[in-house]
Amino acid sequence: DQQVKQNSPSLSVQEGRISILNCDYTNSMFDYFLWYKKYPAEGPTFLISISSIKDKNEDGRFTVFLNKSAKHLSLHIVPSQPGDSAVYFCAASEGGFQKLVFGTGTRLLVSP
Amino acid sequence: DTGVSQDPRHKITKRGQNVTFRCDPISEHNRLYWYRQTLGQGPEFLTYFQNEAQLEKSRLLSDRFSAERPKGSFSTLEIQRTEQGDSAMYLCASSPGTGETQYFGPGTRLLVL
């Protein structure tokens, strides 16, 4: 039972354009959501998070949007850069931020 | 501030052998987590510690797996009688405490032949 889903395995975007990565979840008890970026042979790197009491959080080029009624969140990267090419994981937790439940990841390729 | 470190980075073993991995969390991080990632999947939770206490174990953690954090600092994950299905990336993460972001180490890639 996949509680966190990333339905797009891959996404290709041109440098300078917007990248939008999507994530859906099924567990209504999730109250904290995070995005991690992962390069090959490295561990996931934390990017940005959002609490369920908010609907938007911004950090530089990265913005996360949360739609609780739709159980959907998205990560916007503007402008996209070739160095953003990586696998992006959506993760969620419930009740005080303990174990994380991850999606299967979306591979982003930003071409010059 | 150094990040989470894991040792070894790679391990190749034969089926039936025991292996042990080590994780050193970020200094003064009270919480330490173990995850496992297989090809094409996201990391899956295995277990976590608050200081030296192991607070939760996933049903993925069969009785061949054991984790310890004896002094509340580094942690070890041991797999006994390894099976080919244990081949995966084993990730360690730490956080200052509850409600805090988890920071991951580079992982230990295990291949069981």
C-alpha cells in the first residue's frame, strides 16, 4: 500500500524554465511533508518542508504547495538549472515528525 | 559541522554471511534513523532511536536484523545470515529531536552474492 505516490517517474525541462514535481498521499494523518533531492551514490539531501497548517512555503528558487483537500503537494523550481538534475523524493510523516514515508521519486533532467 | 557519516560505503558479501554497518550522526542529534532503499523505490523506514532507546521497528526488520545505539551516539546495523534480497542501499539519518528535519548520510550499498 503506497501511502505517498509520485506518479511521474521522470521530467525533462529546459534551463531557465519552471520544473513542477507532483506528489499525492493517501494518509490523512500526515502532518508534515518534505522534499529531498538525491544524486547517484549519495544520500538524500533535504530541500524544503511544509507543515499541514500551511499551504505554501518558499525558499529561494524552491516553493512547495500543499493542497490538503486534494491530498496533493507540488514542488516548483524556478528557474531550473542543470545542477538541479537529480531524483526528487517526496516524503511525509505523522504525529510529530518521526519516521518518514517516501514516494518512489521523480528523475528531473534540466537541459542547457 | 560534519554531516552524517556511514561506514563502509560499499559491502559485497556472500549469502549466509553476517555484515555490520556503522552510522555516526551529526553531533548532538538525539534521533537516529535507519532506512533501506532498493532500486526504483524510495527509502523505507527500518527503525529509529531516541538517544540509546530503540523506539520503533518496522516489520521490514526481520529477526535477522538488529540495530544498536549503545551510548546514544553512533549506531550499528547488523544483518545475520544475509540473503540476496537484502541487497540494497542502507541509509542512516539523524535529527536534533522530534519535529526536526532528518539529515541523511551517504549510505552503505550492500550486494549479497
